[in-house]
Amino acid sequence: MQNELNIVGIQADLVWENPKQNSAFFEEKIKNLASKIDLIILPEMFATGFTMHPEKVAEKMDGFSVSWMQKMAFEKQTAICGSLVIKESFNSAQGDIKYYNRLVFVFPSGELKTYNKRHSFTLAGEDKVYTAGKEKLLIHYKGWKICPLICYDLRFPVWSRNTENYDLLIYMANWPVTRIKAWDTLLKARAVENMSYVVGVNRTGKDANGYEYSGNSLLVDYLGEELSNLKKNEVGIVRAILFKDKQETTRKKLGFLNDRDSFTIV
């Protein structure tokens, strides 16, 4: 088990529906990271921005962006995660295709774990074009239990609830500036109620639909204290070393998770 986890989140002004330009930007940032990193987190739909036209940009799991993530993870010997638009074929005789806003977690070995966004952002019509996921993902990595979620999932505390005793909760997002106060508040709330480190990685800039994003990526500890943040419209990284023993000591001392309600999600 590794007690310390060195994590980085990269905040970027995404180029609309252009995987190659976006990957080039992230690759430069990743290669310039000086010291040993255990985990790199990219924003939601890091390859394209939050597009509602998946038929134009969707990739397969063996396509350019996932292969690029595997290449970066191997070269840097770190785990990398981010969400992107993925398509899968069903009933090939009829040419049926489903699109997913899929989080891909890549281990340094190239092994993949995936999570399909459960809560579709109906305000933007995401539910009309993307198939929602049903399974929560728990990743075991270097002795840490990691729960990765996507953007709108942040508003739903039951889905985020720490029933698995995870150590790190991740949110990657395209969260607009008009509701950025909610982003900051809810990230800290999820940390406090779940007694867990939480990192939220957002994008900056303006997309093709005219929506503005300020970033405000944030990393907080299990008591809601800020460890690293990025201010409005800043392109850069949030970074911190997390300590599992300190989190576990605080959990045992306070005992809040022992009083959790039990429930079943259907």
C-alpha cells in the first residue's frame, strides 16, 4: 500500500471538437511535469468540449484519444483519467449505435477501467443523445480506492455517497461560470459528508455554443479544506500530495462514516 498519492488536475481552454489539438496541449503539460506523479486528471470531454453532436466526434475504445492516453500513461508511468465521447455498435445488422460520455481510467500498464456518466445534463439535452450509465466504478490503485464521477453527478449526493470506503472522489467537468459558486460549494460538501479527499477538474474558455467556463478547479481534503485551486480563467494545474494515514486517523477519531444511512440505489 502506498500512503502518499501525488495527483495533478489539468485545467484547459478546450478546442471545440478537435481531439488532436486538445491532446497536443495536454501532452505538452504532461511532459513538462517535473516530478513523479501518480495520477493525472483531465476535464470532462477533454478531447472535444461538451458537444451534443456525438455523431461528428465519437471514437471507439481503440481510437485515437484512448490510445493517446495509454501512450501518455506508459511514457510518464502514471495513471491518467478523463471523459470523452465513445460510440458502441449494437445489433450490427441494423447499424444501431449508442453514444456515451465515458470516463476512461488508464493505468501505467495500459489497462483500462471505464465509467459511463449516470446523470445526464438534461438542461443541455445530454439525455437525448447520450446513453446514461448504471454502474458506479471503484478503482483500486496503489492501495487507494478511487471513485471517479462526471460533472452533473456532483449535484446528486446519494450517488456520490461513500458506501465503499473510498479514499478519493474525482469529478471532471465542463461546469459553466454562471453556476460556479455551486461547483465550489458542492465539491467541499462532498468532501465533508464523505470524509474523503475530493478533486474537481473543470475547463476554461468559451465553447461553440457561447457558454463560458471559468475553471476554478479545486482540490480539498476530508474536512473541506482547500489544498490547491485555480482561479478564474487560469490555464494550469491543481496539485497536491494526499496522505492516506492522516485521512484514516481523522475518520477513526470522528467516526462520522459509522453513522451513515444504508440504502439501495435502483
